[in-house]
Amino acid sequence: MEMKKERGRVLIVDDDPLMRGLLSDMLYNVGSYKTDVAVDGFDGIGKIKNNEYDIVFADMSMPRLNGMDFLKEIKKINSSMPVVIITGISSVDMAVNAMKEGAQDFITKPFRIDTVISIADRITGERKLLNLNKIAVKDDYEASVGKLKAELSKKLQEIGIFQSISTELDGLCDNKEIFESIVAMASKLFAVKEASFGAIENGHLKIKGTIGTMAKDISIANSIFENVIKKKTFCLASLGEISPHNGSLLTSPFLSVPLTINNEVFGILNLSNKADGTTFTDDEIRLALTFAEKAAMRIENNALYEVFYANLMNTLKSLVISIEARDPYTKHHSERVSLYSLQIADVMNLGAEDKDAIRFGGYLHDIGKIGVRDTVLVKPGMLTPEETTEIRLHPVIGYNILEPLKFFPDEMDIVRYHHEKFDGSGYPDGLAGDDIPLIARIAAVADTYDAMTSSRPYRNSIGHDIAIKELKTGSSSQFEGEIVLAFLQTPVGKGEERLLL
Ligand SMILES: [Fe+2]
């Protein structure tokens, strides 16, 4: 039997036997590499100490010693050992970190045979080049090193781009912002004069963000978009083909790349009219696909987050409704506290973030009453000292309901501190003055006004005028004077409206 020419020795480190076997078969049978396998990081370290390898392929997530720590250990033993990291599709960030730690390259699962082989070939080729001794013709050697350096700087540039894409997209939470930002980043990244992002809706591409002149709504049928959606990959239309935008002939190449969620195309990123007038290179197309993948992930996360957030808000709202249903006299109290607090916030010119916290936090302020017994909550007469203690637990109970959700940090302030008093005589923490969060100080005024102007089983509403007098009396002791003054300027405080919900 003829011996195969051996192109290099490869060590594959993966705790998954299937993946190990697959990679080993690919590299041995297709790539003509001699392969060795290790079942985890510790096993891998032992093999590296006792054998010579040209490349190590290492899985990122392994028990005992994970890929990143394994990589660091290898670099301690042999800093020039090329390591290729294998990651799941979703951990491009981790791959970037691995590259910073000295990994030579990374492949994402599932991987293609030709990708694996070409990476291995490139790395062994580079190693041979770097091992050239001084006998090599000087010019050739310098040219080779120059080429390597150029490759390296291109790779680093791409990594930099990936990182800025991630950071920039992660900072955005509004879909409209994300769409616009995707287009702006793409136009910068690919130096194009025209870029657009469109979402697929009812057979049309509805443009959500654009740079340059683009139609707003394009029929997908018989356009290149139809191909992108069907084939789920990019489509490059050349000069002279029909422009999907206006039906005229294209005067510059037009690149469309799909954005997918669960393998379904939901949007298309279009790039055209490169500033230097050239067409898109293979490298740029590859980068555009990665960019689109990253952007799609961000949009998917956002969609999931929005659905989750909306569900959570609905659950909390139904909790509030169930508390109010137990005590018919407090019907719509939560809603009114939220609205009165917002009116105060308006007079005080608070920002949008504070107002959002006030809107929902005001609504949730008594959510802890879910933990107070009915006999205490709806008792018609005076409360005993024990019952008072029980009802005074509600701010902390409410806080404990919201705390683990991690979604409502500011709203939690209203829930916990709306019974604190400005002079420090309130509960549960006895905070005073500015130590009580501003939005909670505001809610305290709104809450007290609404309590005084609502009828209870054991007493009737004291009426607007007396309630205002009481608030003024409590200025600077129970309430912050400035907030009471602000309340007096609101429609409700002026007695112009009483929200009868
Ligand atoms: Fe309360």
C-alpha cells in the first residue's frame, strides 16, 4: 500500500467523541494529515508535552479545562503552537476573545470539510514559511513575511470590526434604532453610498432604514430578493441587470444579504454603489454575511426580550388587578397614583427614564399587598398594632417580588420607599430627605392624596380642599415641600380634574 504524503500532524481536543471522530476523519482522509485525539484539556496538555504537532484543534466548551484555559496552558508550553478554536455558532464573541489570547483561527459548528482543510493548509503553509532558514533568497523571504503580515492585519481588522459591531448593537434596545444603525454601520464598513435594510412583509420588502435614495416598499416577486429568500444566501446583481429599486438598469453592483431567524429569512440588507466604484470582493461578501448574521442575532434577542418583557408586565398588572379586586374600595387606586405621579413629574420636568419608572412603578406600588391577609387588608375598622405591623410589610414584600426579576430596578424604589417620610419617620427603612429616591417621594404625595380623596368602608373621602390642606401641613415633615408645590400646579392638584377611573 502506498504511503500517503503527510502534510502535518494535528491534535484534536474535544470531549464529544462524535465531533472528535468527524474532525479526525476529515483531516486524515481528505486533508492527508496525521491525526491524534485527546478527550479533554488535561489529556491534550499531556499529549502536547510528549509529542510534536503542527496544529491543535480545540473545542471551546469542555469539562474540567475549558477551551480558553486550555489555550492559555498551551501557550505556556509552546507560545508558537497554532491553535484553532471550535465554537458553537452563537459564540463569535468568545472566538474573538480566543483570537486575542493567541488562537490562530476559529471555526464555528457546524463546519464544512473544505473550511477545516483550508485552515489547516494555510496554517501549516505559514509555519513552513516561518521555518524557512536564512538560506532562502532574501527577497522571497521578505515578500512571504510581508504577505503573512498583510493577512494578519486583515484578520485583526475583521476582529476589530466584529467587536465594534457587537458593542454597538448591544447598546441599542429599540428596533428602529437597531435598523438605522445596521444601515449606517454597513455603509461605513463597506464604503458604499447606498445601503438599506428591509423587513419582509406580505410579499414586499418594507425598507426600515436607508442611506442614499431607495424606494420605501418593493415588491419581492421576480426581483433578486426572491432569490435571496429562496436560497437563503447572498445575491450579487451586476451592472446592466434590473435594479430591484426602480426597475432601471443597474449602474453599479448590488449586493443583497439575508438576515435569518431560525433559518427563515426575515429581512434583507442591501449594499450598492461602492465609493471606489469597484465590485464586491469575496472577502467583503463573507464579511457582509457575518455582519448580517450578527445583526439578525441582535434583532432576535430584542424580539425575545420584548415578548418576555411584555409578558412579565402583563403578569404583574394582573397581580395588581387581583389585589384591587380583593378590596373594591381601592379600585383603580394604583392607576391613579401612577397618573398623579406622572403629572407631578411633568411639572418638575423629569426625563423620559424617570417617567417610565414612575408610570409602571406607580402602578405597582402596592403590589406587596398580595402578601397581606384579607382580614387585615379589607378590615372595616381600626387595625390592631399586630395588624398594622402586618400591613406595613407590603413595601418589602413587593420589593422582594420584583427584585429577582431584575427588570425593574427603578420601579422597585417606588414599591419599597413610597411609605417613607421626608423627616425619616416612615417605613420600612426610616430613610429621610434625599436618601429617599425622588420618584418614591413623588409617589408618596400622589398616594396620600388619592387615599384621602377616596372613600373607605370606615370613612368617606375628606374632599379635595381638605386633602390639599393636609398635604401643605405635611410639607417638609411627611413630604418634600417642593413636590407638594409641584402637585399644586398639576391639573389634579389644582382641582381641575379628579380622575374617576
Ligand atoms: Fe402602599
